[in-house]
Amino acid sequence: MKKQLLFSFLALFGAITFSAHAQVGNTCDNPIIINALPFQASGNTADYGDDVDLVQGTLCGAVPSNTNYLAGNEVFYSYTATENVPVSFVMTPGSPTSTNSGIFVYEGCANVGVSCVAGLANSNANVRTVTASLLAGHTYIIAIASGPSTQTILYNLIIQKELCSPKPSGLAADNITTTSASLAWFTNLGATSSEIAIQLAGSIIPQGPGVAATNQLFEATNLTPATEYQFWVRDECETGSGIFTPWAGPYLFNTLICDATAACNYVFRMTDSANNGWNGARMQVRQNGIVVATIGSTYNLGSGPG
Ligand SMILES: [Ca+2]
Ligand SMILES: [Ca+2]
């Protein structure tokens, strides 16, 4: 009977261990496969477990270099290059508490904890951008992790070919109506030809070509009222070449909810039972997800109404 129980326990333990490691992305030998660039993904390293605690290795951009930025949870991606090309890896920590994070690019699993081809890790939560010249047919491992005092981070990862650079900057939306917007950007190449992609907010980086645009301006029309959009833009390296910079973006904007003549005014009466105002608190008023007002800044004293 005891043997039977022990066997059952071992079988159960084995199943739990197996399931903990079976999820794609948890370990280097079972990574999330990136099939094509550009690529974008968001995630939480807590979903991929704490399976590896090797110190990241040399040439990994870790500051200080002896801090183990694989100490916390970690996620693994894999990309096999199809051409010799420089590639940028941009990891944006997803919240102010996503500190002590790192992104490490290795050539193959054998180099995890040994040596990076590119990497960056430090104590803050700033965007991490690294580039590496990838070789056709070689498989690269991208590890995102944190440590030792931050167990888990939220992250956004964007990987793009750098066929020419720099990409555009200064993206902006102006003259917004219920169905249109003037979209503009700045070229850092002196380019006159670009491509633009307009999407619903929250979409991933464009997976195909955009719409041709010239002279850093595009009039977006036939948009849907009261809708959150975003756009990306890329400059053509040389006019007519069909080769582009990486995408710049996303830049978020929204169409108007209604024409100004059809808008209604509402009065919000703020009160406070502690008789000392809202203590810096703010309240966003949203319609269809779009912020139409932010109140609270005028109410700093008394019980109200403020
Ligand atoms: Ca893991
Ligand atoms: Ca770890």
C-alpha cells in the first residue's frame, strides 16, 4: 500500500513538473518561435516561470556586471535569421515596478549564461534597445528576465530589421474630426517617400506593407467616430528602392465623439467627507473609452461641492 501511494505521489509530482516546464517560452529548449520580422509581443514573465538562475554571461550589457539579471522569472524567444541583417530588439518594461529587467540575445541555448551577442540590463525601468548583426541560418535566443530584487516584470518586445536608419520621429495627429485626422512625422533621412499604417489602438506592429505617403503628411479619412486609433510610419531608404527603415510608432490618437455643435455640457459636483478636498486625486471622464475630461485639479480644500 505504501509503495502504491509513493508511486502515485511520484507520478503526480512528475506530471506537475512536466506541466510547469511544458509551456512554450519557459525554457531555452522550448522557446516561443518567432517566424518573421517585424515581431511584437507583450507579456508577464510570471507566466513563464523561474527556471534558470545562471548569471547572464559576458557582453550582455549588465550594469553592474556581476548582478544576476536572470535571477527572477524569465521568458525565452527564438528567431532563426533568413539573411545577414542588423536587427533591433526593443524591450519596454510595462510598468514603473518592472525594474531590474534585462534583455539578452544569445546565439543558441549553449550560450545562455555564457556570452551575449547583444544585451542590456540595469536597475531602472527605461526602454532597453539593443541591436545585433544576425547571420543567415543562425538561431538566436532572446531572453527577457529580471533580478535579483524584482521577481517579475511586464514587458513589450518589438524586433525589427534595421535596413536603414534612423527611423522617423515626432509622430503627431492634428486637425482631428469625427472621421478624419492629419497625421504627420519627421524624417531623419531626408526622405520624401514613406509608408503609413493606421490601425485600431492596441494592434501589433504592421505585418505587411503600409500605404504610400509623401512629404511626412497623410490625411486619414473615413475613420469611425469615437474610436481609438494608432499609426506607424516608416521612411523609404531611397525613393523607389522599396526598402524601408523600421516602423516608428505606435502613435495613439482618437477621433472626436461628436461634432462640437452636438456636444452636451455636464456639471460634476465633487465632495469630500474628510473636509480637505481631493488631496491630488483625479477622475477621468470617459465616453466610449475616450477621455473627455479630467476633474479634480480645482478641488483642494473643504468638503465641497468643489
Ligand atoms: Ca522561465
Ligand atoms: Ca531565473
